[in-house]
Amino acid sequence: MAEARTGNRRVLTGTVISSNMEKTVIVEVVSLKAHPVYRKRYRTTKKYYVHDEENQCNPGDKITISETRPLSKTKRWRVLDIVERAR
């Protein structure tokens, strides 16, 4: 749920929900947003296709991802590090 920046690139933290592809994982990032009028905070989720060169991520892992150049039609992110392994 944290967003940071390294230079001009965004850094997000999320949970791996799928690792069925070669060198690609799908990461779900949960963020809190505020309603523009009522200011009630609500959760939104977004899925990102992330490049995982060594196929080291498994479903349930919490990872940090960084924005990068386009690697394919849908991949625009790559794995920085694994914060917590799934049990």
C-alpha cells in the first residue's frame, strides 16, 4: 500500500496473485482513496504484470515493484525485492 519514487519511477508494494507464466507474475496492489465529495476512504485494487527474471516469486509473496521501460505489450514493471515470503 506504499508508494515511493526512485527518480521518476514509481515504486509500489503488492501481493503476488499468479505466477503461472514464464518470467512474469501478476501483482495486486491495494490502495486507499478518498471520495471527492464525502471524503470517505475506500480500498481499490489494481493488477500489474511484473517481470520476474529468475521466476523466484510465488503466489502470496509480498514484493516491491518498480516502474520500468515497456518489456512487452502489458509488462511495465519489474521486481525490486521480495519483502515477505508466503507461508
